[in-house]
Amino acid sequence: MLFEHMRGWVMNLAGGQRSRLWSSWPLAVFAWLLIFGASGAHADFRVCNATQNLVGVGIGYRAKAGWVTEGWWHIEGSTCKTLIEGPLSSRFYYLYAEDAERGGRWDGPINMCVAEKEFKIAGVNDCFARGFQRAGFQEYDTGEQASWMVQLTDESATMDGTAAVTGQNPQ
């Protein structure tokens, strides 16, 4: 679908004649690189699971209509998943994750609502009264970067044995 749109755009750029599209292939490649970047890097919020276990991840963020939490993304050990595609629209994002095999969790001091099954919840107050659970999310200040990556690791970050979570601008 995107390619068809791009082909139509390049065709218009090349003079609107279908036969001229293929003769302007270098122009099409140049236009593609201008629009999507030569590096192929994508702007998004990714979570990488550096453990050997399956983890479930929830994310919280401020949307135009207010606070939203979403989950669960299931991320296999030694893999990454994109939770938010495209350039980030907020400066602060919040993350909560649970180790599905060992029962540990990556959490923080910011309380937000979650559910047992897949969820998208508007609002962070009165979780229990609305039939949800409450979990402590860790805050990430992305500094208004377009992309951000969080890596969940097994390394002990504190004396209570909770696993370390690191966040960074991947660029």
C-alpha cells in the first residue's frame, strides 16, 4: 500500500506518465531516501528483553485525552519489540514488566492501571474501583527524542534483587 502511494507520487513527480516511471528509477530511489531516510532507522519506543525468559510489558504515557496505559506485549528472551511506532509525541513514558517464568518484575514508583489480559486503559486513578489492578511504573525521560529503547536485564540493580532497567536514545 505504501509502495503504491510512493509509486504514484514518483510518477507524478516524473511528469505523470507511467512509461516515464521506470526511466526515472534513480529519481524514485532519491525520493524514497529523502522521505524515509538513508539510514533506515525508525523512530519508535522499543523494549529489548536481555533475559532468557518471556516477559510481559505495559507502557504508560500522556495522550491528548489524558493518561493511557497499554499492555501486554509478550517479549521473548533476547528479543526486542516496538511498543510505540513512529516519532515519540511525549517526553515521559512509563514502563512496567513482569517475568512470566520466574515471577520477578521491573517496576517503579509511579502508580498506573493494568489488567490481567490485553488492555488499553484511559486514566490512572481509581484503578481498583474501575475493575483494574494497580502497578508501579518506572519513568523514562526521553528528552523529547524521536526514538527510545529500554533494555530489561537480569543484573541486580538494588539490594532487593529487582532487575535492572536501562533506557537510552538508540541513535
